[in-house]
Amino acid sequence: MSAGEFDGLVALVTGGASGIGLATAQTLAARGARVAVLDRAIDGLPEPLRGFVADVSDRDSVDLAVAAIADQLGGIDIVVNNAGISAVGTVEENDDAEWARVLDINVVGMARVTAAALPFLRASDAAAIVNLCSIAALNGLPQRALYAASKGAVLALTYAMATDHVGDGIRVNCVSPGTVATPFVDRMLAGFADPAAERAALDARQATGRMVEPVEVAAAIAYLASPLSGSTTGTALEVDGGVTHLRVRAAAARS
């Protein structure tokens, strides 16, 4: 894909102040998009990204921020629903409040942002939504019951949204990363008794022998969001180092 394919388009990236979101925002901007980052804290965003404060768990703040983005940047063509939080534990180890909190942010948060952006997306000739799913949606990972449930819901939501809005000219897809080397993962690892051992296990889980890099996920998001991908909708693109489909012997994995 060539630089400039997003010229004239406005992209909204939730959770875009760090990790996958920041890498995505920078990738889209480098390819010509005007990029609005929607996050709870936007201090220190690099140029030319534009920051807008909002919490995806608060519909009023989302509505206000999305309207401000459309007003200041001249519409919205692309939404990347990246904001999300982790959860560690079995079904016994997360209480009702934690279940409600994680599902509200990881699933309902996507619905809130999308609902607010839909009037502007319908007015676009290159409308695309990319949701951040996870390999946890289709793979039974240990100690991830709540997180996996939220990402399974994201996968189903992506297919439903793609069906609902194909007639509006809006493409909806998702990316399912493996374990990505981000501050998100660092915070999750801090909850383990031996973070170093858990990090080594996460590296080894990928057939490639390492965690996925944020820029690799960003490139996949850019592909799905691109006007060049006009016939791609209702697709889940795995960027997982081979976790979902490869079954290699340990000696065959590359470091």
C-alpha cells in the first residue's frame, strides 16, 4: 500500500495514546489521514495527531468527543475501536463488578463510539470500522475467562455490525492480535507472582517465538481501513504469530 492512500480522510482511534492505538494512529497519519485520538489522557501526543478526551464507558463524553472530532476535522471516515482493558483469572476469580467493568469497556464501549460516529460514517464515501478483537476469542487461553468472553463478544459484534451497515456503505472488520508487546501487557504481567517467567511464556506461545509488535497490528488495521480494501467486510484478520492455526514443535519455533 502506498503512502497517501488515506489522503483527505479523517480517522478516529480510541485508546490511541499508547500501544497498538498509538502505532495505528501514527501509521494512518503517515499514510495521509487526519487522525483524532480519543483517550482518557492525551498529554504528549506526537504531531500531527489531534487528541480528544473521552472515556468509552461514559456515553455523554463519547458523544461530545465524537461530535467535536467531526466538527473540527470535517467529518469521520474511519473508526478504529481499540480502547480496552485486560482481565486475569478464572470465572471464580473475578467478581460481578469486574465482569461488568470489563464488558462495559471492551464491548459496550465499542458500541457507544460506533453509534456516535455512524451519522458521520454514513456521509462518507470511504467509511470503515475496525474493531480490536483477540486470539482469546477463538483460543482457550489460561486465566483469561473474562477477557476471552469480552473478545468473543467483539468478534460476534463485528459480524453483526458488518451485516447491519453494509447497506450504508460502511465496512466493518476486526483484527485479532496474538500477545502484543505493549504497556497493556506490562500492566497485566505485573499481576503475576513471576512477571519475567510469564513474559517468557507469552513469547513462547507464538509459533514465531516472540510477541507481536504494535506496528504489525497497526499495518493490518490500516489494510482493513484502507479504501483499497473496498470488498473486505465482515472479516477477522489474525495477526498472531501463528497461534491460532500453527502447531509447531518447540525446536522449529524461531526466536
